[in-house]
Amino acid sequence: MPLTRAIEDDDIVVAPNALESPALWRDPALSDATFLNGEVVAAMRENGTAKFWNLKRCRVLRLN
């Protein structure tokens, strides 16, 4: 499903197991989104490439 509006920080919520996922992944339900783990984003910020991506922070669902 293509995203129909601009996504802001925390608009997308992921399950806790997303933190154990590969460094980069795609969800078939969100065809326009690519997910990156924190280490990849930190490296991109350090080497200056993050500015070329429209990075948005995801919330992690808390399961009790």
C-alpha cells in the first residue's frame, strides 16, 4: 500500500521484534517505506548521508 500522506516522526509503530530485525528491511504492507536500524541511521548521520533520506523515527509498541 503506498503512503498517501507525508509521514512524520512517530506516525509508524513497529512491534518490539523489529529491534531484532536486519539492519535494513521493507514491510510489504508499506510499499513506500524502508526501515533502518539505529546503528545504520547513526552511521548515516556521522558520514553525512542521512540528509539525502527523509528519515522519520518509528515508535516501538510496548507489550505488557
